[in-house]
Amino acid sequence: MMTGTPAQGISAPHRTLLRTATALTALLIAMGGVVCVTESGRGCPDWPRCYGQLVPPPRLEAVIEYSHRLIAALTSPFIIAAAIMGWVKARSIRWVSLPPVLAVVLLVLVIVLGALTVLRGIPPWAAALDLGSALLVLALLLTASVVASAGPGAPHVAERLSLRGEYTGLALCAAAAFYTVLVSGVLAAEPGSLVRCLGCLVPGGWSAPLAAHGSIQLGREALAGVTSILIVALVVQVRRVQRGAAAIRRTATAAGALLLLQVTVGTVMAVRGVTIVLLVMSVATAVALWSSLVVLLVLSAVAGDALVPDLPAARSPRLRT
């Protein structure tokens, strides 16, 4: 049975492995968005090779698509290794050991759907499942990374997570709303529309002039507006309540800055037109904003544990919800 704090019980190589797997997963999702907005999904018509070769032909769409596959091939072993190390070395700390295991399960689904996308094509609901699963993989790895890195200053040092914090519920609502906005774009889009790609939070932004199912898209844009309000409220609440927790304040500030960047990019596209550079910026900031919201939620759940009475039954080194 492991005792002490997660930060004390998790070795430096384990933390590094978790962070590397997390960073590669974020890069993989962003690169998938780039494949989508550059319409490079058919850059390599076969899988796993490209035109039957290990080296793609010198065409931009083939290079982009094949780069995405190479990042996926590099990311998967790191996620699997993080799951194995967590299960072997830190099984008693379930918020470190269990999320990577769940991530591996979702990773298998993402790989299968990705292969089917290239070989046969998949319906919108399956594409939404693919994107939603990938975002959840990133969220699970972020959770394990944050908990494993919790320092001595954290209440109970992340031995358990709680939703009783002053703004944890708000953080959960903001993250859930943003997740829904990102995934629902796939369902709102007609075939070939860029609405299916990771998009911006500006109602009437770059998605507006593109073909989409009207009612679903209108609902998505309304939710995007609500999501923006929730994120702003969350940032304000964190900065009002958390005056001494530097990590939480920095993460909230980053989320606010990323939201502002998303709005700026979306507004420019709505006014001046869509360009590949702006679309790539929108994808990158969407992934970064999702990551910051997940990190903020986990950090707030760690801080919220200070409100949980330290009863004898709650002294287990296992994390609990």
C-alpha cells in the first residue's frame, strides 16, 4: 500500500512519461484538426501506408495526412506505457493509475475509427464519437498528470478530489459545454463542410457561410455563446476566490486569454473571410482551451478537497470522489 502524497509516491520518470503522453495527445488532436481544415483527409487513400509506400509522395495534402499518422504512431506507445507504469507502480493512487487505462480503451476506438475514415469513410455520428473519444483521452491524461504533479501546497495533496469547491461546479459546466460545442460540429456539418472540424466559439463566425444542418448549427452557436459566458464567469470567479493558489490563477488566466484569442480569430474570419492560417489558429486554440479547462477543473477539485472534513474513514491514501 502506497503512503504519502501522489507527488511523493510518483517517480520523476513516471511524471515525465505522463506529461509526454499528454503533450503528444494534444499535438495529435491539433494535427487531426489541421488535416480536417486543410482537407487533407484523402491525402493518403490507403492505410497505414501512403500510396503503398512508407514515405509519402511530395504533395502537401499527403505530407499533412501522413504526419498525422506518424504522430499517432508515436503517441500510442507513450499512452500505453503510462497506463502500464501507473498500474504497476501507483495502482493505489487511482486518479493517477486509472485514467491512463481508460485512455488506452478509448485510444483503441480512435485508432479503429481513424482507419475506417481513410479506408471506407464513416457517418457523422461515428466521426463525432471519434473526436469526442480523442478529447476524452486528452482529458484523462491531463487528469493523471495534474494529480501526479500535485505539490505539498495542495490541500491533502490531491489524495482525493472533490466537487465541493466554490467554483468547481462552474468549471465542470464550462468544460462540458465547450466539449459539446466541439463535438457537435461534426453532427451539424454537411459532407465536406469545415463545420465538422474543431471550430471557434464565435456565433456566426467561420462556420456560418458553410453548409450545415440549420437547426443543429443554430443550437450549437447558441451553446457557443453560453460557453463563452461560462468561461468568463469562471475566470472572474477563480481570480476573485483564489488569491494564493498561483497554479489555479495562472491556468484561469490562460483560459481567459485563449478564449479571447478564439473570439478574435473567429471575428477576423467572419469579417475578412476564411484562410488556412486562421483555421489552423482556431484549431490550435480550441485544443489549448480544452486542455486549460480540464486542468482548471482538476486543480479546482484538488483545492475543493479542503472543504471535505478529514474524517477517519477518509484517511485512505486512495483518491475518492
